[in-house]
Amino acid sequence: MKTKTKKVLDLLRAYEPANMLWTAPDGSWPIVWARARGTNVWDAEGRKYIDLTAAFGVAAAGHGRGRVVAAGQRQMGKLLHAMGDVHPHPLKAQLARELSRITFERWTSGAMAGKTIFANSGFEAVETALKTALLATGKRRILAFTGAYHGLGYGALNATHRAYFRDPFGTQLGKFGSFVPFPKEADDLAGTKDRITKLLRSKQFGAILAEPIQGRGGVNVPPAGFLPLLRTLCDQYGALLVLDEIYTGFGRTGTWFACEQSRTTPDLICLGKALTGGFPLSACVGRAELMDAAWPPSTGEAIHTSTFQGHPVGCAMALAQIQELEIHSLPERSAALGAYLMQQLRAEISAPGRSIEVRGRGLMVGLEIRKAGGGPATALVLETVKKMLHRGFILLPEGEFGNVISFTPPLIITKGQIAAAVAALREVLK
């Protein structure tokens, strides 16, 4: 292991719990990031990589996007911190206005507005939505889906399906979430409808919480009728439709938000990751009428807030990030390049003795590899991701069994970079 990398990892071993970071015994994983720009990352030893993850989908407009960074720097020199729910700052109001414009106002041609509660991370936006649903409906239970990942806070964990995350803390969870199988084929929808209907008839469910495309669950793409079905059932049984677009939002799937592809308007939408391009800020945006009915007027102190809520630097960067996505038509670029990436993967990639499935929308693509007998090829995928790293490509495994290679690069990636990544992957798998 190189000297600079070893120093960093040794410090982390000494001062961070061992569960936080996995390190390969042979020193082949991880790398230590030193700087990033555009689609590239450089490690502590100076080696250059193409980032095919956008750092968990955050760098949608590219790492270190000039105007976004400059907006943050200007704000840091002007006002580094304000007082959340007590003494606000102008950019918080401006960003709330922008989020209304690009969500509910755009979806309804101005007939409806949105109101925003800001937070710091994705799971906090989800928990804000859960609180909103409880206040609005008086019903504590939520319905979620197998494979769902909505974050690891104690509220969000009730809707995060994987037992690996929930079981260690099960004795402290409220256990107000119920799970229905996530549909993957059109033929699954009738069964999905029956299961959801049976639960909603209990009249104890205040919300259905869903990802339009499951990210960490393995880039699972539901059939086209899935979100419209959820909208219909929520309207019929008096539940709120909450869409977690923390991963899929801001052009990732080829439209500004994935729900637009089925023309489904949620009651609440949770946003994060690419919102700022790199600063911790998230948002729960809801129908204005709903938000006003759920949350009572302040009597001097908010019942849900935090010290850094609507941070001025994050708001400045988010406003610049939204501008960059619009000016450069990055959602449309994501749609075109995502189609090219999937075509290349289907044409070029094979794994002898294994079955392969390519799926996704826009630049949110998964390559699932299974053994000949149908079981997940977890070991092969993990080894492949590691070998790709050594060839200069950063990838992540996803899915419960880690057998899905996910591609969520910056939306500014080029066809040449995609072709180079696919060629390298083809060689590794052979």
C-alpha cells in the first residue's frame, strides 16, 4: 500500500469504529480520494479515475462544478450560518420558491404550489415526510416495499427493508412499517394491488412510501403502471403518496424527477444527493395545501427543525446546481447517454457461465450477474468492481446480495468515457 493512503487508513483504524470502513487485507481497497473535477477523481497517490458513481449520485453536474463551487464560496464569505427556524436568510426563501417551481408548479402547470421543509441528509427528508403523513392523516402506519432503502435514522429504518440495517436496532424501532413485494414485471401489478388494498382497508395506513426506481436495492425498475397504481390507491383509501427521489431526482433517470415518466404527482417528494452537488442539504417538498393543514402555525418554536436547517451555503449551491442542470439540459443528456450505456452493455458484456441482465433509466443503470443456477454471483461482482478500480474506474455493487454493478456517473460523462468503461468491463469479465 502506498505511503499516503496507508497513513490515512491507519488513522481511521485508530480513531474510527471498524464498522465504518472495509479495508481489504491485501491493501487493494479502498482508495483515498484527494481531489475531484468533472467526471474524474484523483487519489492520494495522484492516480486518476473515471467516477461511474458520481459519489453516490451527488455529483450530477460533475465534481467541483465551477459555478456551484463559486456560489458556495461567495456565500461562505458573506454569511456562513444563520438561525434556521428563528432568523432566516434570503437564499432559504429563494430555494423553497425554486423547489416549488420545478416540482408541483411544473407538474400541474401552475395549478398547485409546493412548500418545503429543509433538512441535512436524505433520511431526515424521509422522516420529515413521515411526520407530515402522521400529522395530516392521524394514522401511524406506513406501507413500503421489499428492497427499499430510505435511510438509517430510527424513523426511516422502519421503511428500509434490508434486515442487515434494521435487525441490530430492532428493539428500539417503532415497527410501524409494513412491506409489500416490489413489482418488477407488468404481470406483478395485479398481485401488488391486491396486497396493498388488503392492508389499506385496515384504515391504519397514513402513507405509501416508494422509490420510483430502487437504487441500493439493486437498480430495480418497476413496470410503467406502478406509480399510477399507488396514486389511485392512496386517493381511494385516504393515504398520502410519498416518493423518495433522493437518488432518482435532478435528472438522474432522464427526466427532472422519475415520477414524471408516468405522470404521477405525489403528495410529498423527498430530495437530496444531487440537490447541491456536494453540500449536506435535503428537502421534503409537499403540496402547499397539505403542508399547511398538517403543520400548525408556529407559536414561537417549530416542532420540527435542526441547527443547520436550510444552511445558507447549501442553499446557494443548490440554486446554482439547479441552474446548471437547466442551462445545460442535463436531464435530457442523461436520457440519451443512459440509452447508449445500456445498449453498449447489452451488446458488449458477457460472463461465461453466468446470466446477465441490464436495466435502468437514464444514467441510473444496473448490471445484474447471476450464476448458471440462478443464485447471485456476489463474489464475481465484488472482484470485478475491485479489478475495475485498479483499471481506473470507480464502481459500486448494489442489491441485497451485492451482485448488481451500478452505473450512476455524472450526467456530463462522455460517450468516449462510457465506451472505455464498457471495454474495460468486458475484459475484466472475460
